Amino acid sequence: METNQPIKTRIAPTPSGYLHLGNALSFAITWALARRQQGIVALRIDDLDNARFRPEYLQDIFDTLDFMGLDYDEGPRNAKDFQENYSQLLRLPAYQAQLDKLVQQGMVYACPCSRSQIAALSPQGLYPLTCRDEQLPLDTPHAAWRVRIPDATIVSFQDQLLGHCTVPLALEMPDFVVRRKDAIPAYQIASIVDDLAMGVNLIVRGEDLMLSTAAQLYLAQHTGATAFTNAAFVHHPLIVSEGNKLSKSHDALSLTEMRKAGLTPQQLWQKLATLLGWHDAGIADAQSFLQRFRLQELPRHIAQV
């Protein structure tokens, strides 16, 4: 990455369920990528999904990082520190300011459509642009705000692992939500604002968030957020179990359940190494993982063993 500034990235879990093996792998890759470049690692916890938030999920994040032996340079030191000083609910005005930029450009419109209404018109779940030309007032009760994505919009960016990436945003994520029906800013807005505020210049994510990267780059391009458009990106492979990516809904696969069953930190690191195809690499902890880590040697596909 060509920059005069030190690398700065973030580990950004959500307290919406117990963390699983895929989260551990993402934490490890993000941390190792930064540490190999003498970079800065921040912990950012995305807690705007208040419907699924539970205190035990928040505590699980700190417990997992401690269990793995992963350090970080900025961010909350414990659950109390997070809720008092780092919760996204404390940054709502900053998110609204970003939304205001979109409103001022006439890029946002109100949409009261429910998920069931959208599903009835679009079995794939893609928004069918129902309200794009309805010109409903933005203060329409129980309405989300959507951003206009012109037809045929394509977003391209360079990924340090995957190379040149092209995402047909208008086709795959048409007119996505930027403010929820409860008036809380949506993930795409909050994530970009937080990355800008923290000075993040290396964004590490799973491949399943490629669309989110494209959406956020589109927003950044239209709000003058050049620091975000100039950031480096790494989309790492996902752990697949029975053909599907791991989910927090699989409690049996959660790290907390594995720990209760006797999993040791050394066994977790050995498991991560095996998933990456690092056989006989002697991985036993975070430091040995760091010494072995090479970004370009990450496999394109990871199947759970």
C-alpha cells in the first residue's frame, strides 16, 4: 500500500450473536495483516442493530479477543468502556450529517415498503424501485430512506488479494437503504462515517461484504469522502460449512460453545491454520500465526473440516 501514513485497520464485529470460527479467522487475518506492516489496529464494535443486541454478545467479543491473544491499539477496553464511550449510538449526529449531504443532492427518497411487499414483487429480494418516483416526503411515517442508484451503475476498485473488482451495484443492490424506518442510520452510512472518523486506510472484510464495499464507495464518491475512496481493501475468503457461510445462528458452532467444550487457544489457532492449508506449520498462538501469515498465500476457498 503506497502511503506516507502508517497502516490503520479495524476489527469490527457486531454484538448480534455469539462469534463463530469465521469471525475468529477474520480477526486473525485483519490483525496479522496490520501487524506485518507495523500498522495500527482499532477495535470498532458496530451496535446499531439494537433489535439483536444482547449484553452477553458484547462481552463475547472481548472474551474472544482475549482468548485468542489478539491485542489492539485503539478502542474500548471492556463492555462498560464501550457503552460509555464508543457505542455507535453516541455518534448519531455524525451519521445524520452524512445523510444530510445525500439529501442536499436530491439522492434520497422515502420508502414505506415492507419486506413482504418487496418479496411479493421480487422473489430474489432485490428492491423493485417501487417508490423511486413517488416523491413521498422524507418525513413520511414509518418510511425508510433509500439512495438513488442510477441504472447501469458499476463500481470498480482494487483489492490487495483479489485484484481488480467490478460490482454491478444497480443490478445487485438497487436503491439500498441509508436510513432505517426507526430513523436510525443504516449500516452503509455508519460504517463509512466511522472509518473516516477513525482514519482507517485499510479495510479488511469477508468476501460476503463485497457489495457493502461497493455501496460505501458509491456513497463516498458522492459526498467527497476521498479518504475512503483512497483506502486499500482486502476481501478475504469465508469458511463454508455444508455449502453455506458460517452464521451466528449456528450456536453449536460458536466459539463460546467450543470453549465450554474444552477448546484451548492453541487448538483454535491450530484449527485456523488447518483451514488455511498450513499443515505442519507449528501454529500455536497469535505470534506464530503472524510469522507464518502471507496475504497472497490465502486460499480462495475454505471448507470447514
